[in-house]
Amino acid sequence: MQIMSVVGARPQFVKLAPMARALAGRCDHVVVHTGQHYDAAMSDVFFDELDIPRPDEHLDVGSAPHGAQTGRMLEALEGVLERRRPDAVLVYGDTNSTLAATLAAVKLGIPVAHLEAGLRSFNRSMPEEHNRVMTDHAADLCLAPTTGAVEHLRAEGLGDRTVLVGDVMTDVLFAVRDRDRSLRAEEARIASSASLAPTSPYVLATLHRPANTDDPERLGDVLDGLEAVGRSGRTVLLLAHPRLRARACSSGVALDRPGVVVAPPVGYPELVDLLGGADGVVTDSGGLQKEAFLLRRPCVTVRSDTEWPETVTLGWNELVGDRPVEMAERLAGLTCPQTDATPYGDGRAATRAVDAMLARFGG
Ligand code: UD1
């Protein structure tokens, strides 16, 4: 049996790592990279550091407006699928690569499994919300990371094709966290030639959502908020996504500010190290909110909604999308009650996902 994984953007490479490991030896696994992310720091570094097999096909679609980008992927993927004829296609998360692969496969009658199915922000202005809803409804197998995701799928009439497997991000985070520390330090050194971690207490920050970067007034408010965090006694280490740099430059909003250190994006082991050493997190990333919770780091999320509500209800994450300038006070005010709750699974989600795929698609 052949399963084809289609990935294209940074968080998908991280999720591919435990899936590739769990699929190895159980079926023929083909990896297709759409090329949505192409900078070495956004793509190659993950394959190198997480020991992911090199993609069997690379489509090189690159950046473009959403319609053009999705359309180019759809056309290129159709050719690959017709040539390779996999028994099932595995898609990850909620990016344009996810939607394109799903559409290409279902139109050729090839079954689709969706990993990270059932998440909902209920924010219809986010492209990811449409990508995940459309993917879930087209998929033959919805692999849900949380009980909340299962409830969403049931409410939408998709319960009979849903399996709760847990979250593969937990698998990869725990595996990397538990690797030998000196090995990780060496990997980080090779990746960036010097540790980025400030020697004083610091808050780790990432920003990349268009809702925060693309309007100069909003971007100014968010960066004023970060500057206030930096002035409150903890350095802000801002890992700047290419879009953030580009928009800050074109709108004349300064990223370099007192108390804020700007650095390039990092690979995954280095991110885990930096997160482990941080006093807190400011982000608009879905993955980092959850990783902060899993390593028990207080987090404020620069959005008004989240696909990971458990981080908020358990008291470790607060949504500050309405008033980003207040993020310093809101981060300081988080109570972060101790908890042994495991809403994101036990670190064995990838094996369950493979079991579910082989059971559904035959193996
Ligand atoms: C995409 C996903 C988002 C995910 C994020 C992780 C969609 C709709 N969005 O957003 O869900 O959280 O990936 O990072 O699929 N760029 C580069 N180099 C690269 C990649 C991008 O310079 O390697 C720049 C380009 O200017 C590009 C912009 O970043 O136009 C945005 O990239 P894109 O892939 O469209 O979306 P992301 O914002 O990265």
C-alpha cells in the first residue's frame, strides 16, 4: 500500500517527522513538497534536523496570492497523483498546501486522510479556517487531535469518519525535548553558529499572521506591546518570519526597539531549546501556543480566537488580540495553575494515526 504525504509549509514539516517515522516499514510512503515555503530557514532546516526523508517530489510553487498559489499546487499535484497513483493521500493541518492536495486527490477519486482534523477558530476571516473546514468535509478519514475537535466533527455530521488519535506535535515536541541536551546544543550551534538565547531572562516572540502584519497601524500597536514587554525587565527575542520583516520594512514600522532583539526563524530543536529557557511567550502561531503549554510556559496570543482553547481554559494562555498594547500586563497577570491535564495526547499520536489509516484504507 502506498500513502502519499503532501506538505509545503513549516509546521507541516514538523508534523511529517513523527508520521514518517511511524509509517516507515508499514507501507510505502511517498513525500511531496509543494514548495509553499522555500527559504532554507523555513524548509530545509526541518528536513535536516528532524531526520525527515527528502521529498520524492518537489513542486516549487513558491509564494503567490492565495488563489494563484493554491491553483498552481492543484495543477501540479494532479500530475503527480496521476503518475504515482497512491492508495491514499495524507494531508496536514490547514494551509493552502493542505487544501490543494485534498482537492487534487478527491477529484481523482483517491481517498484522503486529514491529520489535525476538526480544529475550529470560528474566525471566517482566516484563510486557515476555510482550508480546514473544506478539507475535513472532503476527507475520507478525519484524524482528530483532541476531544474538542471530535465534537466539532460530530456536530458537522462527520462523526463516522472521525478517529481521535491525539496530537502529533506532542509526539515530536517530547521526542526533541528528551533528546540528549548536548546533542541539541550542538544542533543549535550548527544551525545558527551561535546561541540566540539572551543571557538575561527573556520572552520568546513570533508573529506572522496577515491580520497582525499587513495593516501598519495594527503592526505598530503589536510592536508597541512587545516593546512594553521588553521594558518590563525581560528581553524580547523576536524570531521574525519573512512576512513580518517585509511588511515592517514596507510600512516603515521599526522592529528593532529597546528591549527587543530581532533574529531569523530557527529550526525545531533550537526552538524547543529557546522555549525551554524562556520566561514567557508572545505569539500568533497556533503551534507555539500549544508548545508553550506543553512545556508549561505562560503565553499571550495576539489573536482574538484560538484553535487550541484548552490552553486558555487551563489558565496558561490569554488572547490579547483586542488590546495588543496591553500584552505585558496580561502576560504578567497569567496565573498558570499547575495541572497534569493532557488535552493533546500522550506522545503516541502518529502510531495511532497510521493504525487508523491502514484500517480504513487497507494495508
Ligand atoms: C503559512 C500558512 C499558515 C501557517 C504558516 C506557517 C496558509 C494560508 N498559511 O502562512 O497557516 O501558520 O504558513 O509559517 O497556507 N515567504 C518567504 N519565504 C518562504 C515562505 C514565505 O519569504 O520560504 C514570504 C513571502 O513573502 C510570502 C509570505 O512569506 O508571500 C507568506 O508566505 P505564505 O506561504 O503565503 O504564508 P505564511 O504566512 O507563511
